[in-house]
Amino acid sequence: MGKPLLIAEAFTCWPLRAWSDSPADIKKVCDKAFCSGVNRMMLHAGAANPWPNVEPGMSFGIWGTQFVPGQTWWKAGGAKELFGYMTRCQALLQQGIPAPEQLPKMERLLSYRRTDGETDIIFLCNQSDSAVSEIVPFDPQGRNIVVYDPYSGNSYSIAPSDTLEIEIEQLGSRFLIISQDATTPAENKNWTLTEEIPVEGNWTVSFPEIGDVSTDSLFSWPKSENHDIKYFSGTATYTIPFNLSDKQLESGLKVMLSLGELKDMASVTVNGIEMPLIWKAPFECDITDAAKKGENILEVKVTNLWPNRMIGDELEPDDLEWSEPLVYDYAPGKPRAGCYLTSNPDWLRNGTERPSKGRKTAGCFKFFTADSPLLPSGLLGPVSIRILK
């Protein structure tokens, strides 16, 4: 219809995925929606929380992605980064109008094109778990091409060509801004790996209210024999030293940190210098400016999701009253979705000490039982330093 906005109720999570979506999971859904023409997300849902003394607190019953400050990833900065990403994308996708002709379907990239006068704005996203390189079927007609990454905020120019080859990392996205305007500096894409240094040895892992654990091997928290670590939800801090030589820090080299696999996001500090939050794969960052000769100190704060602690709480005496289990008719097999909170006890309403000392969480709907599967969590690695030339 040529209208500027297409607004959608967004991320209406069903109860079978409650509390189990990270910012990276939400981004994948978000990108797919952008490629269908949606350019303004109305979040579903946040809730006012009358219980500031408990975590995660009030949410919107059985429905919606829990966009609440009690989220583990919200407290660790993930909400700011996710909403910043959405804002940058929507700022471009709200310019102009939908193009009358979209791009031909590509094998591994979803796309959406808008036109703003003589400018074309093309959004591309990779929904797969591996990097892709693909030819974008579009003729820039001699105009300048800027490639913009809304995740990192970086942009670079490529030469006008009838053959536009774009590389996008796993679960990544790019904008092509094609216009007569001035360009940004060209990207140096000729980086090659010259050396990879494993980060190994004795890790110190610090868990709030639990203490420090020393380990020479990385593990998923639910595999721990320590009950509190097995059911931990929140942010734990990993610390380890690593060494670099003069040769590895020569001018013209780039020093990259690769964290391998982790669940679910990480904040990295090298020698006291904090890097941008990493909230989706690949979990890596450029540490060139922070690295130094000799011993370096790496600190990685890893944040997981709430289900593990909620499941662990079901091993403790209950101090809340619940309804009979809700049967979820919309899902195959009509599974049990959970139970509604039926009363608001004095300790919860007044913010006084709760009767069940071992319970760490409280909310308005019980989604899990003691037998619910635990989610992989923590820094899983392998961790390495990659020297690029």
C-alpha cells in the first residue's frame, strides 16, 4: 500500500519456551520479521513488577517473551544491546517505502528491499548456524555501496559492481545502502590467520553467593556435582592469565579472542579494559588495543537463562500456592504448561523474608517441575587467541 510503517505484535512466546529465549534467539525471529516487511516491533510483553524483593518477579502470565528487568540477560546488559540492534535496523527500515520489486530469492539469505528516492536500502540476514558467502542479485547502476552491520555498528564501502558478493557470519545481518552519497572507508577483507594460541590452564570461576571454583577444564554448569552450580542462573566470572610475545603484537597484526561456544552471552575484559558485550555467535572480539607483551589477564562474565534455577527451586519446599496444572491445548499432545499463582502471600506482598530458605525465584506462573530438562550453561570453549595478518 506504500505506507511507511508495518507494525507487528512481536515475540509472542508460547509457554513451552518460557524464560528460555536469549537475545540471540530473539534476534533470529526479529530478522525474519524484518525480511517480511515489519519495521516497527511492539514488544510482547513486559509487566509492572509489584515484587521488587524477588527475582524474576511478575511477568505476563503464561504469555510472551519476558521483557522484564528481572531477566538474567536484562541485568547483564543484553536488553540494551538487543533493543539497540532493533533500533538501528528499524531506523533504516522505516526510511522510504517498500520496493515494488523485491530481490529474487537467494539460497542462504533472506532479504527485504526499500527505496527512498534514488537510494536503495536492502536488509540481508543469515538464519543458519554457519557463515555464508552469497551473490546478491542486484545492479547498483554505478551508485556507491555501503555495507552496514547493525550488530556491531561498523560499515565499509565496496566498489560498484554488477556482482555483489556479501559474507555474513552465523545468525548475522547486513544492510546494503546504495546511493550517490559519500562512501565510508573500504574494508580490508584480506585478514589471514597466522597463529592460534589455546588459552588453557587453571580457570577461576566465581559464582555469586556460592564462591570460587578452580578448574583446568571448562564444563556446562548443569554437569557440576555442586548442587548450587548445577542449578545456577545468573552471571559467573571466569578469570585466567595468558601470555603474548613481541612478535604476536607487531604492527599490522590483529589480536582476536575466540570464546568458542558459550551459553548465553558474555562480557569480556582484558587487562581491565572492557570489550563490547557479546550476545550472539560467533563469540569473539578484537582485543588488539588491550593486549600487551607478557602476562595478560582475561576476565569473562557469562550469563545464562532462568530455567535452571527455577527447576532447582522445585527440589525445595514450596511457599506459594498454585492452581491445578494448565493443559495447553494449542500444542501437539496437549502438554502440561504449568500452574497459576492463586494467592499473594504476606511475605511476597510485603517484601518480608520468605519461608522457604532454599528457593531463589518467584513469579506468577510455575512453568517447570523438578524433572524439567536443564539448559546448557556457562563458558564451554575452546578459548583461544587468534593472530591475524
